[in-house]
Amino acid sequence: MRLPEPIDINTLYKIEHISKFTRIARIITLMLSFIFLIWFIIPIGFGILNFGNIFGIFLCLFFIFTYGFRRTFLRIKHYFSQHGVLSVCWHCGKIAITFFLIYAIVITAFMMIVSFIPPAQNSTAIVLGCQVRGREPSLMLQERINAASDYMIDNTAARLIASGGKGEGEDISEAECIITELEKDNIKRLRMYLEDNSSNTSENIENSIGIIDNYGLEPNVAIVTDFFHQLRARLILQKNDYHGSIGSVNANTNILFAPTYIVREWFAIMKELIF
């Protein structure tokens, strides 16, 4: 792509017509982009690489380029504006990015709101599984187990469903790992039910509903998972026309990993809303 001749800085400012407030906002955006870029890169050092941090890194680099390399960005923008089809693509792209950012902000806000909804007393706990390393729980799964243990101790009449199948690199199912660890905390096996046939969150929820129905368990449920995961679990329950109350029991989430998993949830929730 051949770019037009360089445009001097005065022309750039005339094109943009920006206020002092806008310039400050752009500087803040640039600084936040650098901070979040590092935040998305850190999980890679812990072996966590998924669509969440890949997209997050891309998004941060986009903002860094937009506001950190302003002259080059404006030259490209000027080039696109001079060509009909490219100009339309440019404006469509701006609209798409704007709508996506609004969606991301709204969904993140709902994630937070839903995570603060407490369960009814002695609701049936559904512990959503995640990675097991051999026979040991991953850090994230251990935090969910800890949250489930605290809940079961506080709700002595509650029953619990441990949900999660056996994946690659796992010697036992996630559900079996959850129950084994909870037994170490003196949670009686008679209070727990094993659901080890699921391979994703939708199956976790659907299979757990089946156990509640088959065994006549308390229909009010307490979803035990990380805060960012609560909204999607609730949406899946509602898609299955679940009529019991739904509360949240949140595991402690490592702050270093939170942005990566929040971004991944943006797309997982979008899938649930569309399909």
C-alpha cells in the first residue's frame, strides 16, 4: 500500500480538531494500554495462553498504535478517506469497534453485578470444574474447591454437585478431584454427587440440572466458580428454563489472570446470547 506524502504536524491538528481534554484522554488511554498489555502477557509465563490474552494483546497494540504513533495512524486514515470503498470500510470498522467496546463494558459490568448475588440458604452447590494436573487440582480449581468447602461448612443441610469430566493430561476427572479434596476438609461423601461426563460449561450445567431432578435435590442453586464465570453459568441455567433461584459463590481469582479470563468470557457470553 503506497501512502500519501507526509503531512506536517499543523495539518494533523487541523484535521483532528481535538481539544485539550481529548489529548489528555488519549494519553491516559495510551498509558492504560501499556499497563494492560503487560497484564495480558504475564499469564503466558504461567502457561496460560488462550483467546482471552491473545485478543487482549491485539487490542492493546491497536490502541498503542492509534495513539502512540499518531502521525502514521493519521496518514493511513487520510489515505483510506481518499478512496470510496476503503472509506466505507474504515467507517464500518470504527462503528464495529465502538459497538464492541460498549458491549464489553456492559458485559463486564453485568459479570460484576451477578457475582454479588448471594445464594439462598442451603442451596444445592454446583462446583464448575477446570483443569486438573495429573491428580492434583490446578490453582484455579483449588480456589473453587476452597470456596465450595467454606459454603458447605456454613450450609450444613446443603448438597453439592461436583461437575467436570476428564480432559487431556488429567489422570482423574475434575469432578472426582473436587470430591477428593473436599473430603479432606471433612465434607461427607453422602452430601456430594459426582457429575463427570461434561466437557464444557453448558454440559456442566445441563448435567447438574439432571442430577437435581433425578435425586430431588433442593432446586435453588449456588454456582461455585470464579466471578467472571458466574454470568455465563446463569445464562445457561436460564436458557434451560431453570426456575430455582440462582446465587453466586465466588472463588478467589488471581488478579494476574483476571483480565485474560474476562476477555475470554466476552466471546463465550456472546456465543450464549446468539446461539
